[in-house]
Amino acid sequence: MIAILTEKVSGELEMLQRHLVILKQVVENEPIGILKLAEETKIPSHKVRYSLRVLEQEGLIKASAPGAVTTEETKSFLKELDGMIEDLAKRAEDLLKIKIAR
């Protein structure tokens, strides 16, 4: 029962982490292909492919013949990223403040 309450959020955080790991590799090693990303990150290629699709839909990367590359949007997103992560962390901390009698 408890897992149901937190399972979805946990899964979303795991996926966000994966997307950011893939984005980091693209930023640091562009252009980079799926197989190299999978090898470098130890993430299965089908999950790498999904993350690349999500990042492309968000406008943060684009496909090129030699592999994924960043876009004009990437730099502004990265400037905001720490703030977004801090907001998520604060929300998690706020959950700890909810005291329910046991």
C-alpha cells in the first residue's frame, strides 16, 4: 500500500535522473550516438533512445548524422536547472515536516 503512494514519484525521479545523465553526456561529448551513450552511462540502449526522444521533444538536443548535439535552448535550461532541482529538494524536505501520529 505504501509503495503505491510513492512509487510514481520515485519512478519519475529515476527517469529525470536518467534524462539528465544522458543530457550531461551530450553536452560534454557532442556529437554522440546511442551506442556510445549506452556504453558510457551503462544505461540500456532502449532507455537511452527514449531519453533522447524526450530531450529532443523538449528542444534540448537535436539529432545529427554523427549523433545527438545540443541546441540553443540547452544553455538557458542548464542555467535554470540548479534552481529547479533545489525546488524539488525543498518539496521533498517539506514532506518530512508532515508529522502523522503513529
